[in-house]
Amino acid sequence: MLVDDVTVRLTAGRGGKGAVAFQKVRLSQGPTGGDGGDGGSIYLEGVSDIGALGWYTSNRDIHAEDGKNGRGQFLDGRAGEDLILKVPAGTKIINEESRFVREITRLGERILVAGGGVGGRGNFKFRSGTNTSPKESEEGTAGDTGVFKLELRLIADVGLIGLPNAGKSSLLNELTAARSRVANYAFTTLEPHLGAYYELILADIPGLIEGASKGKGLGVKFLRHIERTRTLLHLISTESDDVVRDYEIVRNELKEYSEALAAKEEFVLLTKTDATLPVELRKQVTALEKIGLKPKAISILDTASLQNLKQLLNKLKPEKALGSAA
């Protein structure tokens, strides 16, 4: 199952302690204590694996390496190694204590979330004309620590939305190499799936129901995955007894969740036309046209209707350089 929301505690490494040491050679007995090494820092880096947050379900308290203590003979302690933690591109990072928010939107993008502590100075750094044999040194400082909520919001160009069993998974599988689970009952899709139609990324968003924006059913857990998409394909099954009602249920949930989300470019698709009589299909098309829509009738078994849909998607591709909407 896709993990798209997890809370972790991240603690950077502590700086090492400075050493107190002296030269043992006669007539040259000055201080030789080295500095402690800096503690390791923690970074988050964007990767393409949308399942990367699953690792954190069993790794919720993460520590970077501490810096090593300084030693005699001017030997500084080794710095602790930095930790580079992987998160899916599209992850929002929320500091639960300060409420500061950052986002990783690109593959390879790296963000510092916990800085390592500074190593303490050894006694060699405390020498002076009036203090030629200092016995002072410093402890290393503690690294940053914080509790962070990692929240994935999928980055896709086109989001497939609609009530359960509207045909989203079947369409994604037909257009791309994705293999979403398909069956004739509600909530077949329990997590989002991605597929690539040439350079367009399509996301199959689990079925929304009335009350989703308030947490009912699969709720807002999946509404947020639509936020970054530029275009919505709104699927309505011709098996419905009221296509206008089905359309408005989903539209109302989008508006309740976010006006910006409801304002995204949308194309309405009447699906499963192979299972509907032509006279019934015409009635459904007319009903949607009366509320100002221009629905496209499609079936994954009808090559001509799929070709029309592909032509629509092809027109979206040149705009991809503008980037997906946030």
C-alpha cells in the first residue's frame, strides 16, 4: 500500500569534543589538542519512487553520525557523515514544531532539514602569550533536531478523477504501461497509480464520493494528489442512472476542498459506452450539454474513441514545458 503521509524525528549529529593534550618532547611541551569533528547533517532528496515514504514506517527516529573527538598531536576528529534521505518528488516537508514548510518538486533536489553540530576546539586553539599551556577545550554543540511530517502530493500532468468504478484504472492501463487493479466494484483502487503517455504523466486518483472533502470514504487523503495536476479528466460511467448528479458530486467535493483545484482545466469523458445503447448514450450526452459541458464518449474497446482522446492528450504535450500546476 502506498504510504503518502508519515511523521519522523530527525536528529543531526553532535559535534565532537576538543582534546586537551601536550607535546611530550622536552623543551617543546606546548598544547597539541585537536578539534572535534562536526556532526553529520540530514538532507532530504527527491527521487522518482512514489513509494519511498514506506521506508519511514519502520524508521521514525533517525540520527546522523556524531563528529569524533579530537586527539593529541594536532589530530582533529573526523566529521560525522551526512545522511541523504530519499523522498518522492512532490513531498511537502512540515516542521511540526515551527510549522515551517518546504517542498521538494524536482528529482535530485536536496534540502537541508537538520544541520550538524559544530566540533569543539582543542586546547591548541586556546594558547596565547600569557597562557602557553592551556588546559581548556570545548564540548561540541548539539545537532539540530525536529519532528517533520512528510506529505506526498503526486506530481502529474493529468489526473483521472470520478466516482468509484468510473473506469479510471482501465483507461490508465490502456493508455500507458501502468497495471492498476481493475474490478467491477467500488474502491478497487486504494492508492494512486501513475503511468506515462509519452512525456505526459497520468495519475489514476482513487474514486471520490460525496463527503470526501470532509474525510468520508478515502477522503482528503487522495484529494491532495490532484492539486499538482495541470489538467483533469473527469470520468463518468454511462452505467450511471444520473450522469449530471454524478458529475456534480465530484465537482462539489473539489470546490469544498480547494477553489484553485476546482478551477483547473477539465475534460469530461463518458466511459463504458460499449455497454450502453446508442439512444441512452445520446440522452446522457444531451443532459451534460444542458449544464454547459462538452462530454467525449469513449470506450477502451472502441479504437476510434480512444484515438480521439489521444489527440486531446497530444495537444497537451507541448504545454508540458510550462510545468505542472502546483
